[in-house]
Amino acid sequence: MEMKYITFFNGIAIFFIVFFHEVMLIPSLALYPMWQFFAQIGLALFTFSSGYKLVQNHQQELQDKIFLSKYYVKRFIRLYKPYIGYSALLYVPVIIYTIITLFYPSLEFPFISNFRNQLTFQGLLNFITGNNYLAPQLWYLISLIIITAICFTVLYFFELKSVYFLFFPVLFFYIVFLNTANMGTASQAVRYLPDFIFGMFCGGLISSGRESPSMPHGLNILLLGFSCLFFICWGLTQVLVFIDLAGLTVAPLVMLFSVKLVTIPIFDRIITPWGSHSFHIYLFQMPFVLPVLNRIISPYFIDYYPGIIAIFIVIGTIYICILGYTVTKLMRLNFFFE
């Protein structure tokens, strides 16, 4: 099975992320008030997985300063290249679509008006630092760059355990000082840094052979601890803190389900390909595929079976994104983002 369960895990994560964007497009949906929850779960799982794979694949090398320097440059390029490249790939079709909406206003999506307003020097600066007006979801790539920079700086001067010790101070700092509804890219990086560190810690436990990914005893204890915090924070803190702790709590549980479900052929055939293409789906879902599919389907069916139709649109978006990636690869346009 090796790391196949992590691919499956990423498939679950990308479903939550696309589902969050779908819920955001339908304010009348009963699940709409929970959009922050779905967003946090998906991104927390993605971030956990990123930290997990880092330690699983490179635990011994993380003590090598030369490796850290080279790997950080490689990771920076791997994250920033799709941020710029996918945006560049979008630019021409967005310009064409913007011109079309001048004649057919009913076809306009909210991001089109935002795109027109951001065509300024300040808009360019915002774009470079993570406020992407072409594909807003790409702020997450910049946050991952910041998260990697923080962790690798600590690793460069200290050791792996020092990164683990950052977990509670960072979580406390975020809850006390940065926990607001409107956060910038740097604040979002601090928000998801505990998920990355938690993933590193879990990956370290499992790669060292002390725990099994099927249900690590150490993770059970941590899960219990986070569950306690989870329910305490339900009544004592703001909603965002509750949601963030939920994201941390869910990751080991989803890991357990992934290890079990990936052995069932039907789930493996459906969800593992989502995980294999999770990065491409994350790129391609917005700003066109999901909104357009939602605009085509939801007006006719959403009032009858809202939950089922929303899931159908999400799954359709996932497969269209996979197809879109396959086409761009055949046309050799994938060099923009890979």
C-alpha cells in the first residue's frame, strides 16, 4: 500500500475544497452557513498531508543544511510557478470573457468585475503577494511558501523536534492575535502552520516505525486531546477557533478512514484518481469550471434535490478538471504550472 493511502487522503481533501466553493455559490443551500467548516477541513487536510509527506520522504535529509537550501528553492519554484503560470494561462480567456460580458451582462461572474477593478499597479502588487484576482484560490500556494520558509528556517538552525515545539505557541498566537474573519496571506499561513507541523509530527512517528498509519496509538492520544479542546472551544471561543480546531482534529480520523477505504476497490477506483490529480483540480476548479457548471445545472435542479445536485456538480467539476489537465498536457501547456 505504501503511500497510496495519502493519495486517497488527498482525494478526500480536494472533495471538501471543491464542495466548499460549490456551497459558496448557492447561498440558498441549507449547508451554506457551514461553508467555513468545509473550507477549513479541506485546506487543513491538504496542509497536514504536505507536512506528513515531507517527513515521510525526507526525514533523514532534513538535518542536512545543503539539502534544506536546495529543497526550499525547489519547493518555492514548484509552488510559485503554478501561481504565476496558471494565472498567465487564464489571462487571455479571462480578457475574452470580460469583453463578452460587456455585451451580455447576464453571463458575468463576480470575479469578472473584481478583475477589471484590479487592473492597476496596486492590483499588480497585491497579485504578486498572494491576492490573485484571476484565480483567488491560489493564495494558498503563497501561504504554503511562507509555511515552508518558517519550518525550514527553524530546521536550518536547530533540529526537527524544534519545529514540533512551535505547534502550541503558533496555535496560541493565531487564536489570540490573528483570529479574524478577514485575514491576509501571511495570517492564513500562520493559521495553517499548526496543521503542517502536526502532519510533520505524524509523518515522523510513522516513518520511524514507532506507529502504524492504520491507527497510531500516539495519534489516538492527540486526537483525544484535540477533541477535548474542540468541545471546550465550542462554547468558549469564536466560531473560527472552533472551526480551526476541528480541522486539526479531523486529520488523523481521515487518515484512519483512508487506510481502510483505499483497500476497497470501488472507493480506490473513484477517490484515488482525485488524489493523484488533487493539485490540478485545485488549480482548474476556479474561476471557470465550477461556476459555469453550477450556472448550467443549478437553476433547473437545485430546488428539488439541493444536496445531491451540489455533490453531483462537485464530482462533475473534479472530472472535468482532470480532463482539462489531460488536454493541457497533450497540448504541452502544462509547462506553465508544472
